[in-house]
Amino acid sequence: MHLASSLLGSVSNFGSPQGVTKQDGWNHLLWNISFWFALPITLLVVCLIGYALFRYRERPGKERVPAQFQYHIPIEAAYTIIPLVVVAVIFGFMFNAENQQSKSPAPAAGNVLKITVDGFQWGWRFVYPNGHAEVGTADYTNINTNSDLPVLYLPANEPVQLHLVSLDVVHTFYVKDFLYNRDLIPGVDNNVNFTVKTPGIYQGQCNNICGEYHAYMRFLVQVMPADQYNQWYANQPACSVTTAGISGPPAPGTCDSQLSKGFQAGL
Ligand SMILES: [Cu+2]
């Protein structure tokens, strides 16, 4: 029953997750628009291939060289201009979706929760405003368990800003249900702003091949109602560290180093 309903859900979204943030509507729209462009083009191409395969199949006793044409200007113009227009239109929607998604929360949104996300080979560290850190390194022996992944705890229905910092190579913060990802690039300040509407546990992962154990660079996002989140946060002492994973935690830094970019993973 659950499988059937989730299958139905993904069919009605053309295979996309539903999305759980306030900002993902633009990406959802982009996905749907791309689908409606792709559908007729796919049908046209498949039908033409099918027609050519059938109409010009080899038949015994019918050996002939097909008629030879070249320089058919109207056809060449059409198959150049139409794809350019399609790509330009989709690019416009993509440009808009990215701009909308990247907009910072309006100043009126008040106190935005700011969390620093450090990515390193191969794990994550989430640092909260009081210096509390959730750190996890890959469990190189088991890719199938979620029980020892680092967890990013977030309040639902409150604006959140993640400051994405790479401690070594390029990584990508990707949560499928947010319909979004953004790179962590050494030396580049990347921020991502969103408000998650639906409490729940979501899977995240690095989405950029970043070395031998890239595939193990996973994390969880646990989104809680605001009061539950506040209770959790109140129980995290300033500068405390919670670790996950089995390959040993990064060397504990001072609170200042935890809050700075210079933190070394120490693996
Ligand atoms: Cu990575």
C-alpha cells in the first residue's frame, strides 16, 4: 500500500520527490516544464526511428540505394532554430528558478538560524550558533546503515541559512527532498537559504565525486517542530561535540576553531 501510494506520488510528479521546503516550488516547476518539453520531443524521435526502421527495413530482393538529398535549407533551419528556442526557454526557467532559490530571506524574516556546514573527506560537520558541533565521518565498512550518520537538526517552518564550507576539495550539499544542491568550494563563501515545511528525517549526501570514499559521505537531516528543536538545542552545551561514524572523530578544536573555517578534519 505504501509502495503503491509512493509510486503514484512519484508518477504524478514525473518521478520527482514532492519537495518539503518553501523554496522548492520553482525547482518543481522547472522539472515539470522540462518534462513537458521532453515528452513530445521523445515521442517524435521514437516515432521517426520506428518509422525509418520499419519503412526502410531490409527485404529480400529489394536492394536499392536510398534517394540522396542535401542542402534542404528549410529543414536545416528548422532543426537548428527549434532546439535553440527550446534550450533558451528552458534556460530562462532554470535561471529564474536558481535566482528565486538563491534569494536570501528578507530582512523582515528576523532571526534566521545560521548553521555552518563543513564538508571534508569524507564526512560532515554541522556547527550551531553556540559552537555545538555535530560531526560524522564515513563508516567505510557499511554503506547501508543510517544509524551512525551525522545529523543536521533543523526546526520546521523557520528560515535557515547554511554556510557551506569545504575543508579540502569540492563537495556538494544535496538533500533529495529539498530538490536542491549546492557546492562547497574551497575559498568560496556559499550560502543556501530555505525553510523546511514538513518535519521528518531526510537523507542527504555529497553529490560531487570527491575521492575514494565519496559514496560514503552521507548525512541525515532531522526536521522537528520548533518547540522540539528548541528543546534539543537547549540541551547542547556550547562548544560541545557529538560524533557519529566509526573512523574516529576529527580532533576536537577549541570553540573558536570550531566556529572558524580553519578546522582540520584530522583524519
Ligand atoms: Cu564529498
